[in-house]
Amino acid sequence: MRTLPLINLPADWFDGASQRGICGCGAILKLDSDTLYDLHWNGGLGTNTRTEIIVLWGLLWFAAEKKLDITNIYRDSKAIIDGILGNTTFDPPLLTI
């Protein structure tokens, strides 16, 4: 049977959510078949969009601090993807608590 690769490594996934204003952040960095980082933390208070930005910042900060190669980043948030691609701008007052 032929196996097709699902992703290209290194790869990073991140997600964040806010429920009742409480934010949760998480990310996974898979560098190769033997190296995986699993990150999760309390994002404080705020909206879903604010949480998505916090978790992306945290993922990039961690990778830079550890001098890790970030080649592929996977995310399902259209708001964040549009912001990264420059298709929209974030309204700073909406990103605060």
C-alpha cells in the first residue's frame, strides 16, 4: 500500500478559544518524526480573535526563543489567516479585554 504524506515537516498547529471571556491557548510543533513540542497556557481574558492572536504570538515566540525552524503553520481561523495575508485589519479596541 502506498502512503501519502499528510503534512510537510517541520509543521506547527495552533488554536485558541475564549469562553465567557476566559482564553485558552495551545500549539503543537512537530520538527521531525522524533521531536514534538506540546504547548498550552492560559491566555487571560478576552475575545476569540484576541486569543487566536495571543496563541500565534506565543508559538512564534517559542520557536524563535528555541531557534526552531517554522516552515509550515496550520490554522483554521479565517480571521487570523486573513490578517496574516493582509486581507483585513484587526480593530485594536476589539482585541482588548
